[in-house]
Amino acid sequence: MGWYRVFINYALIYLAFSMVLLYPTPLMYGFSCFIIAGRILGIGILNHDAGHLTLFKTKKLNPIVGRWLLGGFVLVDYDAFREGHLRHHQYAGTVEDPDAIFVQNYPATPVSMLRKFGRDISGINGFKEIIYQLKVSTWFKRVPTIAIHTLVIASLIPFEGVWVYSAYWVAFIFIYPLFIRIRIMGEHGGVTKNVSHDPRENTATTYASAMERLFVAPNHVNFHLEHHIHQNIPAQNLKKAHKLFKQRGLYEGFHCIAPNYWQVIKRCINAKTGKSNSKQHASSSANNLS
């Protein structure tokens, strides 16, 4: 299942490349960039699963594939990500959560939300992310990124399609930041209580349509509450876990399930105050998603 998930995500990227090669029009190029941005997020989620050692049953495969095929592709150092993300789970719902900065300013005013989206689609946050990853990495840590991107470029040479590789960077800089923002909003944005030890108050799950799964909720990441309840559930089983927990009444009395991502965006907007549900503090981060 782990290899199948990796294959499907890369296959969609190459499908996007192929569409541009077959129909080299500006419209097709733009559409392909959206597909690729969704898969950059998708491969980032697979790297997340590898960081939890749940992508593969064979535990030793997780760091190897995570480092070379997943984290490297999305410019993230696997080991640094794993260390930081496990701290997020350890301190979720507390002021010590290193990821709190991403959601501390939700709900936001409509004007503030438009500014946030503007920074995403203008490329400001995309360039910031690239600069940040360069600052925190070393040449040794960049080897997986250089290797996998060199392999991608080389694979396009026989088809005289190296030029379509540019779609990756357009997607990464101008579209991916928006997708990852919406994904994060669905997980911890505008929740009932930011500072709470109960994941049903500090985390949320979002039902996603096929279109939403393609772009902002790939690889079952929308079942995020279930992931926080039990970190070791493989992603492909999170939906089953959701149904089981719901049958047993685990969500009764809690507002922790959103019907779609449009409702998530509405949840994260407060026209009156723009203040978050509870006061919290977090350290600085690369991508200005706050």
C-alpha cells in the first residue's frame, strides 16, 4: 500500500507533465500547475506519514523513502520534519505547540483573510518558503532534493519535455502555499479551543469531495482528528477509524467535523473581531501562514 500511494502521487505529476506536452497551451499549462500543486501537497503528506513510520509496514523503509523520494521532492529535510512534527503531536493543544503559529490568528477578519490569500497566490509565501529551506539546510541535507529533481528532469529529456519541469516551480511558488493554508485551516484553524488537551476541541476533521481531495486534502489528510486521536493509524484506515469513532459516539457534543472546505474557510473568518478562540504563543516559522 505504501508503494502504491507513492506511485499514484508521482503518476499524477507525470500525467500533468504529459498533458502539457500533448496540448501545449497556456490553459493546459495552468491547469497542470494546479494538479502538480495538489501533488506537491500530496507527497508532503506521504512524507508526514513516513515521519510517523506508518507509510510502510517495514519500518526501515519509511526514513529511506521519506528522505529520498518524498521530503527531497518538496524541499523538506525528512529528519528535521520528523523531529518538529512529533513535537507538534506531543504539545498539541498547548502554548508549546511549534505549529501553533500557523493557526493562532484564526478566526481572521475578511480583510485579513484576503491579505493572507494574497500573500499565497502572489508568490510571497512561496519564495519565503524556498529561502527558509535554504537557510535551515546544508549542502549535505540538500542532496536528496538535488537527486530527485535531477532524476525528474532527466526523465523528461527523452520526450523533449524538460521545459514542462518549470510547472513544478510555478505550482510550488504560486499555488501550493494556498493549498497548504486551506489544508492547515481544516486541521486546526478556528477550532473550538486552541488550548485544550482534548483533540476534539483543538483539532478537526473535514469531509472532502473528489475535487477537494485532488487539491487540498490528498491522501486522507482531511481525517486529521482521527490522526491526533491515534497517531499510528495508517492514513488509508483513517476513514474507517472515523466511522468507528462516530458509531461509538466519540464526537457527540463536539463541533469538530466540517462538511467541506468552504465551511472551513467560513469557520476561520470572523467579521467582527478577527481574534482567535484563545490566546497562545508560538515561535517564528518560515512560511508566513499566520
